[in-house]
Amino acid sequence: MTHMLREIAQPGSGETLDPQDWDDVRVLGHRMLDDMIDHIATVRERPVWQPIPDAVRAQFREQLPREANELADVYRTFTDFIAPYATGNLHPGFMGWVHGGGSAVGMLAEMLAAGLNANLGGRDHIPIEVERQVVDWVRQMFSFPAEASGLFVTGTSMANLMAVLVARTCALGKPARRHGIGGQGARLTAYTSKAAHGCITKAMDIAGFGSDALRCVAIDESHRIDIAALREQIARDRAIGLKPFLVVASAGTVDIGAIDDLWSVAALCREEKLWFHVDGAFGALGILAPELAPRLVGIELADSIAFDFHKWGQVPYDAGFLLVRDGERHKNAFAAPAAYLRRETRGLAAGSEWPCDLGVDLSRGFRALKTWFTLKTYGTDKLGAIVAHSCALASYLEARVRAEPRLELLAPVNLNIVCFRYRAADADRVNREIVVNLQESGIAAPSTTVLDGELAIRCAIVNHRTDACDIDALVAAVLEFGARRTASPGQLAVTEAVAVVV
Ligand SMILES: Cc1ncc(COP(=O)(O)O)c(C=O)c1O
């Protein structure tokens, strides 16, 4: 035996990443857990978000670490330079884009999932059964049939892309997976509304159709797809030899949370033999709130639904989901047999079909666990009540805006999103600055959008921690920053002096 082989043959002599002393890791691990629980519990005491100082950013411009570092030192970098400068969506004052707040339960489950380090691409193990359990719960939520299938993905952008791919294979047949979309595919056209999320356009591009093959149909005054215009566009396209194959309806448009008339879209798709997909990124979970569920009528008729548990479901990032009515069609779009993924009837390679047959990813994390914990621990009634509470807060903000002459509502409030602005001569500039001021003040973090050419302050209330006091703080800060932004230099000096005294 060579020296090296003799060394390897000694028990315990190999290289490993496990610690010499597990108790050291245990002590530090308990501290991390305590610190993180405190971090969440005391979130209101901190700013929503804060700008990153150059010195902090510089911490992450280091050379590749070839030498080891003490875990405690690495952790100190986390506590000092990472935790304080995160996005801020844990905070009840975060109202930008559409971000969920997460929960301590989800965090703990994520730690447990990382401990198991399970790969949910396939094979026969209980984590896959946990994902199947959640798939079945989702199927029940949307009253889908027993043959429906689904899986976790990163987010709704990916779920929408996958739905386009399933619809593509359904329209062109499985051979198109070998030959590409070809001449037939070049004539396929899809339909959505002008208010749809940009990831639908991206999905059409990535799926090989090109974004021009997506018809963005007119919307009505409530931002819902104009069904008559949709019907006409489909007829016009058929008349020139194109082949409509897919309609993507929105259950909660990104700008203002409008819900398309899903029932009518479903009927039209049935009539025209088109794939009916619903982008329900955040709005689909409205199904859990008895007050909102009737507005989603028709979603149960969809061929596929994309949505996120990481938004209104409050599951920590990321936890996107795709549900497909016909599991066979779903599998037809993705399953790709390989010798090294051979299925058996017994042993670890049993349990077909595997999630890798239903999507792009082979290696997949245990997103299902944090979702399973969240659904089991809170129950869907409670999660539905949180969804309804967000909408009630949006109505409260709407009422505050309507009651305040200095503010102007820019769109109807459908669900949990309020778009408004401070009235000013140079309103776009003033409101853009107000939003930056709000974010930098740490009081609230809305985002912006543009509606009919006008810049809006956009507040999407998603976080379960947000309450009426956060709405009041937001309105007060908008009025304060708005007054400062529109004040003459003389008035500004007075306002600032008053602010200092206060
Ligand atoms: C309507 C809609 N669709 C799609 C998406 C994209 O979802 P994700 O960010 O999870 O990819 C969003 C994001 O907010 C959305 O609001």
C-alpha cells in the first residue's frame, strides 16, 4: 500500500466538512436561531430598508477565500453586514412590488429542509411524498380533477414559462420536442391582456415563438381583458392563417390587481379549443378567502394555473407553483427518459413518476417542506383571513387617499394594490422623489408604476404584519415629503424647522 492509500484506510482520517466538535456548532447554531427569531420579532423597531454604505458593499468585493475562516467570524459578517441591509420585506412597512413577509414557521422549516438536504428531482423518499401532498392540497384548493399534476418551481415567471411549454407541446404534438416548433409553430399565436406581467412576453420569446406571437389585447376601465376584443383578435388571426393556441388570463394584474373575467375566458377557450392558462401569481390565493373566492370563478376551469406561495401564502422565498389539469399533457412536455434516471419498482429508484418528469429541473430543493409546514401550522382559513385583511387595508388606504385633497387615486382598488399620487405641477418627478424619500427614510417602501402615462406610487399590501398604523405612517410620510418636494425654498426652511422642533 502506498502512503496515501494507507492514510485513507485509517478510520476518521479522511477530509470532511463536519466539525471536530459538534458542540461548537450546536452552541453557535442555537445563537443563530435565537438571533434570527429576535430579528423577526423586533422587525418594527428597525427601518423597513436602509441604503447600503460603500464600506458595507465593499465587504462583498473580496478575493476568493482559499483559506478557512472561523464560522463565528463568518457569522459576524452576516449579522453586521448582511442582515441589516436585506430587502426589507419582513417589515410591515414594505409595500413595494409584490413581496410576501415570510414567517418564523417557514424559516424553521427551511432550516429543517436544509438539514435533510433532500433532492426532489426524483427517487423514492418521503420528501417527494410531502410535495405530492401539497400538490394534492393545491388541486383541492382549485377544485381540479384527480389526474391534475403540479410541482414547485422558483416563481410564477418560471411557472408561466412552463405552462407555455405544456401548451406548445399540446398544440404541436410530442414530435415538436425533437424537431423544434418548425413552420407549424411559427403560425401559433397566444393571447393575453395589455395589463399582463412581462414574464408572459418573455415566456413566448424563450419558448421559440417570439414575443410578436403574443397578442396583448385591450383592457376595460377596470384593467380586465376586453373579451370582445379578444374574440375579434382571435378571429382576425385565424382569417390570415395563424393558429391561436393559448390564452393567458390574469388573476391579479401586476399593476393594480385586476382579475380578468375568468369564466368568460374559459368559455371562449372551450369554444375556440385554446389552452386556458391563469397567471395568478398573487391573486390565485384569493381562493382561500371566502370574500374573494367568488371573484375567481372560472379559475377551476383552467388548463393550468401559475402562482406563488412566497407572495400571499407568506412562505419564505422561493416557492412558485404550477398546477396542470391534465397530468399526462404536463408530462408529455417535459419527461425525457435517460439510462441514469431509470425507474425501478423497488428500491430508491422506485416511485415514478418523478418531479423531474414535470419540469425543467433535475436537481430540486425541498420547497415543499416550508409550504407544508405553513399550510399545516396555520391552516388555509387563517391564510385566507390574512389575504382578506390585506384587501381591507388596501380599502382603508384608498379611503385615506380619497379623503385627502392633496392626494389622487390613479386606479380602482381591486384587491390589495393601491396606486395613487401626490398632486403637484411636476407630478411624475415629485412622486418619484417621494418614493425614494420614503424608502430612504425607512418608514415605508412602496414602489412605482406608470398608469396611462402617469407615475403612480404603488402600494401592494401583502405582508401579514402590515396593519392600519403602517398605512397611517405611509400617508403621513407621503404628505410630509410631498409638501417638502413642492415647497418653495422659503417654505422649505420653515417646514424643516418645524420638523426639527417636532
Ligand atoms: C401577475 C404577476 N405575474 C407574474 C409575476 C412574476 O412572479 P415571480 O416574481 O414569482 O417570478 C408577478 C410578480 O409580481 C406578478 O405580479
